[in-house]
Amino acid sequence: MLIQESNEDELADALAVEAAAFGSDVEAGLVSDLLNDPSAQPSLSLLAYENDEAVGHILFTTVHLGSAASIKAAILAPLAVMPEYQNQGVGSQLVEEGLRRLAEEGVELVFVLGYPEYYSRFGFQPAGVLGFDAPYPIPEKDADAWMVRAPSPGIQGIVKARIVCADSLMKPEYWFE
Ligand SMILES: CC(C)(COP(=O)(O)OP(=O)(O)OC[C@H]1O[C@@H](n2cnc3c(N)ncnc32)[C@H](O)[C@@H]1OP(=O)(O)O)[C@@H](O)C(=O)NCCC(=O)NCCS
């Protein structure tokens, strides 16, 4: 499998994967909005190819920590794998490659709102109890779905912040199921 950064030329591939994986145009619309949103930059958009076919897509965009503007942070949203390629490691490889590239860029914290059982395998842990508030309050029953990865001991306990995402993501509909 080949994983490569996607840009304008591959946008249609990314949107097709998102639409097929989610069975809706909502996430494809979000990807399109975020890639055109200056407040989301820098962003990292990766596509996974199998035999020249786009089979997975992941997007990371910049977020800010209200009280600690110097800390580089990103959010993972969305992640999508074509239905016929799911459960074959495509999503995992995209997450791991994305996290590797972000670390190279000095990104210290990565947030996600997603399945705890899935993202915990990459080192994500519940973010609320560590003092990182989501842009909108997450209902108590879903609290574990708001996660952060790799808060170093130096950051943990010092930084208590509400995360501010790109304008395109600061919409309540993306934070409530
Ligand atoms: C969720 C998704 C991205 C996972 O990608 P994938 O390539 O299918 O997953 P991988 O092959 O990397 O990992 C497979 C493992 O993830 C687990 N997994 C898959 N979907 C899961 C889910 N919704 N919740 C919890 N675990 C899940 C599988 O059970 C499997 O576990 P195992 O390794 O213990 O057997 C993919 O199924 C998908 O695109 N789903 C539809 C869109 C979506 O829900 N995106 C996630 C938004 S947070």
C-alpha cells in the first residue's frame, strides 16, 4: 500500500473515499471546507492507494489551545476507509503515518473525537480528565470519545485549555451525534 500526501489534484479521490466510507456527503463536505479554510492550516491530508485505487483518507488540521498558544496541536478528522478495504489495516497505517509526520513537524498534541476502542491502540487517551476541553461540551456518556495523544508530563497538568479548531469545525453539528 502506498500512502502519500494529497493536494488539489487528488481532492476528488479523497472526497470519494469519505463519501463511500460514511455513506453520506457530510464528511466529504467537511474535508473540502477544511482544506479551503485558512484557519485550519497547516493541515495534513493523506491518501492510501492500493493498486492505484484510493482506498483510505485521513485529515489532520491545526487547532489552538486557548491558554497555551505556543503549543503545536492538531485534530484528526475525519478518517475514512473504503468499505471493501476496512479491517485490513488501512486506517491504522494512515493514523500511524500521519502521527509520524506530525511529530516530525513538532506537533506535540493530537486530538480526536472518535471510537475509544479504536484510537486507544495508537496511544490516544481521554482528554477531558487531563484538562483539555472540547470546543463544545461532550455529553457525559460519550466523554471517552474525546481523546488526546502524547501529552508529555511537562504539558499534562500545566495546560488546561479549551481547544479551538478551525472555523469549519467550530460548528455544533460536528460535536454531537
Ligand atoms: C473506522 C475505520 C476508519 C477503521 O479503519 P480500518 O482500516 O477499517 O481499521 P483497521 O484495519 O486499521 O483496524 C481494524 C481494527 O479496528 C477495529 N474497528 C474498526 N471499526 C471500529 C469501530 N467503529 N470501533 C471500534 N473498533 C473498530 C476492528 O474491530 C479491528 O480490530 P482488531 O484489530 O482488534 O481486529 C473504518 O472502518 C471506516 O472508515 N469506517 C467508516 C467511517 C468511520 O466511522 N470513520 C471513523 C470516524 S472516527
